[in-house]
Amino acid sequence: MKIFYAKYILPITSEMVEDGAIVIDGNRIIDFGAREEIDSKFKDVERKINLKNALIMPGFVNAHTHLELSGVKIKEVSDFKDWLYQIIKQRKRLFNGRGVAGKIKFIKTFAERKWKRTVKRRIEEMINSGTIAIGDVSNTGKLITMLLRVPMKIQIFIELISFIEERGVEFFNVLKDLVHNVNEVVKKHNLQREFKISLSPHAPYSVSETLFKLIKNFNGDSKTSVHLAEVIDEVEFIKNGSGFFRSFLIERNGFDYSWKPPGVSPVKYLDQIGFLDKNILAVHCVNVDDEDIEILSKRNVSICTCPRSNFFLKVGKAPVRKFLDNNINVCLGTDSIASNRDLNILNELKFAREFYKDVSNEELIKIATLNGAKALGFDDICGSIERGKDADLIYFIIPNDLKKNEIYDFIFESSVCGRLG
Ligand SMILES: [Zn+2]
């Protein structure tokens, strides 16, 4: 057992503690509170580490990443459509193959080693900025072994993309076996607490209704991520069956001519097919109306906002203030390096503060910690400083004279922090 002392402790679920102490046993938080109180309660603890001018808080949760896309380089885009064509080209270059897991012929040797090194650098970038849990979308399953070993809580979403029903069912059968096999390994090594894997549909414009239902049914109580209402063309396609996504799918031989457009918004469509509930993590939700927000709130859906990605792709700004006012669990994601400069969650927070001026500092910090943990199903073990939770904690060395009301500004101005342990 050991005790850490720090000038400030920010637990998230309770008031900030000044001149505080945290008692940790292994990786478990035993107790925390004012220094004198902890000292009198834990007289026998010999290992005492005084961080002095420091702030201790729970680590951050990056609820939406695509680590597989590390290595993709897209400098500038004119809009989402331009990005989509660029990313398809780059993915081909990266994976040299046709698509989903098992079928990808990845260039082994040099290219693969180089790619994995890039992924490792991105993981380091996440850890150095205080990330302790991630929700990572994977199309190939190629990083599972690596992610089983990283010191973060991991939720992998194996993503399926197919608007053509039969093709989707075929992919589903392959990938459900993959999830099953990984879960066997996870159980064998007793990693269920910190490592989760499930299937995920890509988006309403790229996944058939049948596939949405198959995935939902297969996942049961597992968390399921979906890109939702990211771009206005998605709304047009689901409402009227027309516009960019129709021609895009036709061009790629992926359109189903027997399909009838649902005639409603993407959010309403997913609700009508029974997809939305508390286990759904809807990513982006930029192009939603008040009725959509009401549905997302009623169904207890979590929303992951990715401000730098949305800005880069010029798709608009998510109404985060309205989400919060409607009691929606909002969390934060960097998205992939294909639509962002880096995977540094502190940089994402910094941008979010400028982007969402009507969201308070306190709210943003909760969005980046506890809310993310809740969205990924890790809130029973991380996301806040509470007795019994894992000590997935970070610290910032602060200036001598930093006042309590300057703490948040200090966090937002930082780009690196330390991991307690
Ligand atoms: Zn994404």
C-alpha cells in the first residue's frame, strides 16, 4: 500500500480536495481525502510519495479512435466526400486488399512492421497525454494482439460495412467468429475487466437494416458504436434515398436497388428498427434536429463528439450544449489520424473548449473522463476517483502559486501529464 500526496485532487464525482492524499493498494484506490485525515487513518503505511505542487485526477477516455488508420496521411480536404475518396485510396495503399478481416492481403515484412511502429507511436502519444481507456474501431482485427498488451482499458469495435444484405451476412459470419475467438483468449487470461470486444455497424448509409439487427442481436449487452448523422448527405440519403451516398454506393457496386429509403432522419430510422438503447455509442451526431436529440435522450444513447475531426472534414458542429441540457451522456474522441493532427486527448480538449464555447470547463473534463468511461462500460472501474475503483490516475505538476480556480485553465493549456503508479 502507498500514499500519494498532492496539492489538489480532482475526483470528478466529488468536490476538489486541497492538500489531499490518495491511498492505493496495487492498482486499487483504497481511500482519498484531506492529508491529515488520511494520515491519521493510515498510520502504518510506510510508502509515502509527496508530489507537492501537483494535481491528481482520473485519466482521460478517448471514446473514438481508429488506430488501424495510423500511417494514413491526409493533409487537406475540401469536404467529407473528398476525404472519403482520399481515405479509400490510402486504405488500399495501407492494406493492399479488398476490405474486411481475413480477406485482407496485407503486405507483410517491411510495410507491416513500419505500420505497427506508427501505431505504437500513436499509442504512446495517447498514454503521454493521460489516456487510460479507448474505444477503438477496427476493420481488420490486425491490432488485437498489440492492444491486449497496452496499459489502457480497451473496447474494440470490429466494424462491418455492407449495404448489400447478402454480403453483409457473409462478413457477419466471419467476424462473429473472430469476436468469439478473441473472447476465449480474453477469458483464458482473465482480462475481461479491462478488455472488451464487440461488433459495430459503420453507419446508416453503409450498412443494411438486416446487418444492423444481426449485430445488435449478437452484441447483447455489449457496447456498440455507430457513426451517426456525421454529414448532411447521410440525412438526405436516409430521408429520400438520393444524393451523394446513392451515387457513391452505385459507383462502388454496393447499392441495393430493392431498398426503400426509410423516409425519416438517420436517428429516427435507427430508433424505428430498435437499434437505439443505453449500449449504443453514437459517434458525431452533427446533423441532428431537436426531435432526434429527444430520441437519443429517451433511449439513453451515449454520444461521442470529435470536434477536431468534424472541423477538419467541414461537416459542421455538434449541438453539444443541447445534448447536455437533454441529459445525454456526451463523451470525447479524437477520431483517427486521417481526420486529425494527433491522438493527444489534451489537444482535443483544448480545441473543444474553443469549439464549444457554451460548455463549461467542468463539463468538458467530465466529458473526457467519467462520461467516456460510462459510454465504454468501464465506469464501474475508472473515470473518477472513488474508493474501490482502479487507480488509473494522472498528475500534472503545477506552478507554486496556482489557485484553485485556475486549475481547469492549467489542464487545458497542458499537452502532457504523468501517469500515477
Ligand atoms: Zn470514426
